[in-house]
Amino acid sequence: MAAALVLAGGSLLAHPGVQAWRTVSVAIVIQALPFLLLGTALSGAINAFVPADAFSRLLPRKPALAVPVAGAAGVVLPGCECASVPVAGSLIRRGVAPAAALTFLLSAPAVNPVVLTATAVAFPGNPGMVAARLVASLLTSVIMGWLWIRLGRAEWLRLPARGGGHTAGNSRWEEFRLGFQHDFLHAGGFLVVGAMAAATFNVVVPGSVLDAFSGSPWLSVLFLAGLAIVLAVCSEADAFVAASLTGFSPTARLAFMVVGPMVDLKLIALQSGTFGRAFAVRFSSATALVAVGCSALIGWWLL
């Protein structure tokens, strides 16, 4: 019996479909791992070494002006989406306008240098995809910040009582080590799951099903946007997953990369725990709609 099981397992592993699945999974993880390491290291360094009041000193006092500045800050200040929620809560607690903090929450994981570099590596010879991701993500975050100023209500946002920042008794290097270790292991798990899901998607899903979605410009965008929400791949690695989805249009793959760092299942859970369920439901739904719209617009323009 045991020998039969071993032989069956060996024949299963030798199956061309399983070998293709394994190849795609490993390739995605290997390509993305250096950027995940760099991104989580930079995020941990910012959390441990940047003063807590640095953002409030740099942002304009008027929320309408602070929103685009906070969005642009995401271009130079790396942060993974797992850390963006507690960072935004810490900013609000320290007096930063909620609209600006929420804009930074969306932009930092989506447009930072590590993510843009990873996108350039994942899409070699296609600088338009990097530019499209930058513009669409930045536009989405700024629009959401302005929408919060216009339509947001204080009762929707449960202000965090604590979180983020330097912990008394820990050295800065100790906080960096702990933060890096936590973020890397957490995001690395999602990377592996995302790579396996993407490989399964490429190997198992029949071509006829893909054709039903990829053949329609709008259905393909909506399908990959929904896939990004479910897969919850970290932003440092999602470009490699998107690049593997070769049956879809560039605009649809752009939507995957714009929606994912801003709205996914783990982020919705984090937002619910930090700011309350009423906020998470409204903010995530609105962000997904704005992100899909911006992706379609920028993809039509640049891709």
C-alpha cells in the first residue's frame, strides 16, 4: 500500500501540469523575494527611526492641500500595506488631518520606489506600465483624500487609542529588527499564497473561461480587480503576479496592481480592527470603485 502511494505521488509530481504549476510558483517567489526584503526593511527603518511628528511638521495645515502632499510622500517613503493602516492611525492620533493620513495609507504601499522598481523588472521594456501604475495609484489616493474631506463623517472613523511609534524600553535597532521580522514573515506568507494561486490560475483555469473575461475590456478589468482583492498579494510582489497573467490586457493587469495595495481582504480586516467596521466598509468600497475607474482611464491613456 505504502509503495503504491509513493508511486502514485511520484507520477503525480511528474505530471506536466504539476511541473508547470511548480515552475510558475517558484519563479514568481524568486523574482519577488528581493523586493519584498528591501521593502520590509525600509518600512521597518522608517517606523523605527523617523520621528513620530515628522509628518505633521511637513504637511500643510489645510487638509485640501495636505492631501496631494501626503500622496506624493508615498513616492519617497516606502511602506507595505500591512503597516500602512497602523501608521495612518498613528498619524491621525498625532494631529494629522484624517484625509491626509488616509491618502498616505493608500499611496505609500502603491507608489513607493521599491514597488515601482519591482514593476519595471516584472515588465521589462515597458516603462509605460510603471508610469501608468504611478499615475493611477497616486490619482486614486488623492481623489479618496478629497472625497473624505467632502463626504467623510467623523462618526464613521473610530480614532485609534494607541499603536505605532517607538516603544519604551526597546532600542531603535531592536524595534527595526522586530518590525522587519514581523512584516517580512507576514508579507512573505501572502506572497507564497499569491504565487501558488496565480500558478493555479494559469494552469487549472480553462482557456475558454479566461477568454470569456479577457475578451471583454470591462470584464477583464473587473475580474482582475476582484482577483487582487481576494489574493491579497503584497505590493512589492504583485507586479510579478500581474506579469504572469499574460492572457489579460495591460489595462486589466494595471487594475490588478492598483487595486491590490489599496483594497484586499487583509486590509479590510485591518481597517475594521483599527478604525471600525463602518469606516472599513465605506472606505474600501469607495476605494475599489475609484481605483478601477482610474485604472481604466490611465490604462486607456498610457497603455
